[in-house]
Amino acid sequence: MELIGTGRQADVYALDERRVLRRYRDGTDATGEAEIMAYLSRFDFPTPRVYGAGGADLILERLDGRTLLGALLAGEMSTAEGAACLAGLHRRLHEVPPRPGGRAGDRILHRDLHPDNVLMTSRGPVVIDWNNVADGPPEVDVALTAVIVAQVAADPEHPMAEPARGFVAAFGRVAGDDVRAGLDAALAVRSADPALTAADTARLPEVAALIRFLSSGDFSS
């Protein structure tokens, strides 16, 4: 099989022109991820089509197009357009009926919905990487997007810090009060992420302050 992509947890191999194999390197069970994508597809939320799952393997639709991040970096989309795209995907996701047995008001949360997890395909934006999915208040999911991008913005050594800062500001404008309402819970979720380094975790209070500042609108852009 041809390796065509690699991420933090999984590798992606081409099977043929219409299918890929996504395999978790640590043996993570992928069947739950397949189930949530199948559930969401019933409500026309844009996820990759699932052809099969077993153990650490997912057989998925092979998608065309670059990521939303790639489109932003290539100048194919403006920061405002990219922020509106993500906010719109959040709204669509949180309109999907909750899974049976959840608490009142809870919705399906992606919890990792950032510009590198959206593919801009010929059929529109498609959300990938559903391994962090959970049920909870939708504003937490929205705020997590701001936190993830603001972690880049708050890192003075990151080459994309300034574009990320602009994206957080734009996302705060279109996402509205949800960013601030879900921020404390989102920070708790993010601080528990085992993938974060000690430096990442130590910077979270600075990240929170930056989000509150940029989402307030009380600054010169």
C-alpha cells in the first residue's frame, strides 16, 4: 500500500482511487469512530464515507482537495471566509440530534475541529479525524476551536502565530458568545489532552487571556 499521509496518531494508505485505509499506530480501536461518522451521515453532516472498520483500521472514502489550512495559506480563502466556514460546520454539527441516552442539551462534539481537520473537497468542506468525539454542551466544542488555534497564536516561536491570531479574532466575531461561554470547560478538556507538552499546558492561561481579548472586539485589527 502507498503511504499518502501521516498524522499525530494515524497513517493513511491509498487502497485505490476511491478508498483509503486509516490505521492507528498505537492500536486504538477505530470502530467507535466509524459508528459516529455513519450516524452523522444520516443527517447529511459532511464526513468521509465509511466502507469498513475493524480494530485499528478504518476504510474511508478517498477525498479530493486540500485542507482548510492549506487553502488559507495558499490565499484561496480569506481569514474571514475560513472562520465562517468553521463556525458554519459547528452550527451544522450541533443541529444533529443527540445520540440516545445523552443529557438534555448535549450535542455531538468533535473536540478537534480546526483548519487542518477540514478538507475542502469538490462536494464542499468535509470534517475528518473523529477520534476525540464526545457528547456535551455545544459551546464547549466552539471554544475548543478557539483554544486550539490560539495555542499557535500564543507561541512566540511559531511561524504561524500572527495568522493564527487573526483567525482567532475572526472566529470570535462569527462564533459569537459561544467562545466565551464555553471557554473554561474547553480549557479543562484541552489541559487533559495527553498530547500536550508541559510548555503547552503552562501556556493555557495566556491562551485564555488572548481569546478573551481578541473575542471582545476591543482592539484595533
